[in-house]
Amino acid sequence: MNDFLTQNKDRFLNELLDLLRLPSVSADPKFKDDVIATAQFLKEKLEAAGADKVELCQTAGYPILYGEKMVDPKLPTVLVYGHYDVQPADPYELWDSPPFEPVIKNEKIYARGACDDKGQMYMHFKAFEMMMRENKLACNVKFMIEGEEEVGSENLGTFVKNNKKKLKADVILISDTGIIANDTPSITSGLRGLSYLEVEVTGPNRDLHSGLYGGAVANPINILCKMIASLHDENNHITIPGFYDNVDELSKEERAEMAKAPFDLEKYKKALDLGDIHGEAGYSTLERTSIRPTLDVNGIWGGYTGEGAKTVIASKAFAKISMRLVPHQTSEEITEKFQKHFESIAPKSVKVLVKPHHGGEPVVTPTNSVAYQAASKAYETTFGKKPIPVRSGGSIPIVAMFKSELGIDSVMMGFGLDSDAIHSPNESYGLFNYFKGIETIPYFYQYYAEMSSGK
Ligand code: BES
Ligand code: MN
Ligand code: MN
């Protein structure tokens, strides 16, 4: 660790803790003022770190924070992307300490957003500050930090389309993913796409006495469960016609290469307290969570769920369903196929409504680019080990758009761990990871500038 980082460690940490105290939950309008306050907080920090032209760009939703430092037009330009919004913290009772009152325990920061993405995004602010103070900023840099990633980035999509000149850059740099382990660095070389929708099944026109009507009318909850269960066959393949039509099948060689990544099945089961794993026949756990598409129910409700019992046949049943997509599936195609199929399997005794939500396209990033090589070398410098490229199962919808709209590839230099429990209660981020990130990022700038100029 260099002197500047050592001397400023406490302040760097305290600033992140202040950021984590702001409950910037984009999904819940109750937190509207807090989300905006978070954008304002970051604007001040970016200015203080030395960025120019810092502004909050208004959108139809939450503001996008922009700022830049152009050192020399001859140098390559890095566009840093991150998000300041977080997932809802519910259920609060499962947290050991309140989600927006960060605490440090076992060398980890516990708070909603600690890893996803406030902790990781803020590493870039501090790495930038460090490079500025030490006069070491080797590339031009632009920051674009949004507040709606966790709800689909729709307004950012519009912003990107309308601001192509402003966002002109040679590479996009993102820390919003993870590494395999603290002694096994990796670089995310792909993300799955997403198709998210809600279904509503309606039976009778009102809730009914389950004794007087039970057995004679369709129970929408029973029917919904049956319909959902039929979406996978006995091999856990998805039964929607045409679902796999465009799936990019990897070659034997590519799969063998993937299988080299370290993975301990027993540890995996133990960490999740699972009796056994589960998934599509013919694929390994790593493949199931990266190169294969999925369909999962994310929430299901209907009828009486309060205290005690109520004998009722509900009029309606609901579910939220997500499908993770792989190249070359598209969210539009898959949403359409789902909708058509789901409507077709509904019995006449119920009505079905499918409501599409947001989507995102899958992406694979090159591992032979100058930017990837610079990132690889940066990790190698600070971890002492060459990072392994890993395709991740998660989604960051804007990454595919950066490529399609701006023609720019992303380098995903994540520092999180699976055990950080993002989106779950007790989300955390290791102090090791926070400071390692701040230490590693400047090497990326240095190597990227050197390698771009052919030095
Ligand atoms: N940072 C995550 C995505 C992620 C995490 C990718 C770890 C790879 C490794 C991001 O904030 C996220 O949660 N994305 C959502 C999609 C979004 C449209 C709600 C997701 O993947 O569910
Ligand atoms: Mn994220
Ligand atoms: Mn997230």
C-alpha cells in the first residue's frame, strides 16, 4: 500500500460509512429524498476529489452524476460507471444490525450497499483523488454514476443515447461484480441478460368460502403453482417452446477452459446450508450460473397469509418471474416466448395476464483487448496472482448498451465476494477488498496508458 493510502485510510473509510448511512433505495418512493441526497453527497465528493464539470444530470427519474478530468487529449479516456442506489433492505428483522447504520465486524463493513455498489463505486472516487493528489493520473477520466441500476437503468439508457459525445471514451471501467476469493482474483468477462415479468391469474370474481365452493371452481393459486411447475421438465430444462433456440452453446474446449476455475462444491453447499445442489442436467454448477439461461420465481402471493387461518379461495394469484439470458438470446424475444407459452397453458377456468417489466441484454467482453490486459496486470501487481476471466451470472443491463450504443467495451474490475451477500440481509464488504480496490485501480490507469501508447 502506498503512503497516501496509508495516511488517508481512516478518512477513506469514514467517508464510505457516511455514504452508507444514506438509504438510497431506488425501488421504494418512500426513500425519494434520500436517493437525491445521496446524489448530492457524491457530487460534493467528486468535486472535492478534483473532478471538473461536475453536475447532476436530471432525468425522468433519479439524477445521473457526471464529472470529468481531461488531462491531455492524446491520452486514452476511461469512463467510470457505477451506481449509488441500493436494493431494498427488507426484511429488516433478519439483519443483525440496522442496514443503514454501518458497523465494522470481523474486518467487514455491514450495511445495505456496502458492496453493491456504494463500496465498490466509491473506491473509484478515492483512487481518483489519490491519483490527482499525487499527480499520477495517467488517463483522462469521466465519471457517470447512476441512481437507478437496481430498477433497470431505463433513464440511463436514454441518457446514453442522447449524450454520445459527452460520453466519448476508449473504455468503460466498472466495479460492480466480484472476484473468486481474496487469494484468487478474477475479472468478470461476461454478464447474463434479464427478462423480468409479473403474472396474474384470476379465478372467480371474488374471494370465496373454500368449503362452499372448494372442489368446484379453479383455485388460481393452485393453478398458478401448477403452471409454474410445468415450466421446467424432469431434467430442469425450461419447457417454453423455442427458449433455447438462440443460446450460444460453448465448445468442448471452452467448457474445459472454464472448468479450470477453482470451485469447491462441498464448501458451496456448506455456505448455503444445502443438502444438495440442483440444476439443469448435463451442466456443472459454474456453467449453470454463467453460460446457461434460467427461469426463477422471485416472489409469489395470493390468498390469506396473515395470522391464523382463513378458509378462502382467492380470486387472484400473482408471481414475479425472472429469466437470466445468455448470448444470443434477447430479452424481447424471451419475454414474448414466455408470454405466448404462459397464456397457452392456462386452463379455461382462469384468466391470465402477463405484465413485462424491465429487461437487459447479455454480454461477453473481450479478454484480448488492451484494456483487459491492463486490468489483468493491475490485479497481478496488487494480488501477486494473475486474475482468471469469469463469466458472471448477474446482470448489469447498461453494459450491453455501452457496446451497442457507444461501441465501447467494458472492463469489469469487481472486488466483491459471494459471501458479501449482496441483495440479502447482512450485506457486507471486506475492508481488505475496499482498500485493495483503491490500490489496484490506479495501476489500471497507469498500465492502460502505457499499453495504449505502445510503451
Ligand atoms: N451488481 C449487480 C450485478 C452483479 C453482481 C453482477 C455480482 C455480477 C456479479 C447489480 O447491481 C444487480 O444486482 N443487477 C440486477 C439487475 C437489475 C436490472 C436489477 C441483477 O443482476 O439482478
Ligand atoms: Mn450493482
Ligand atoms: Mn444489485
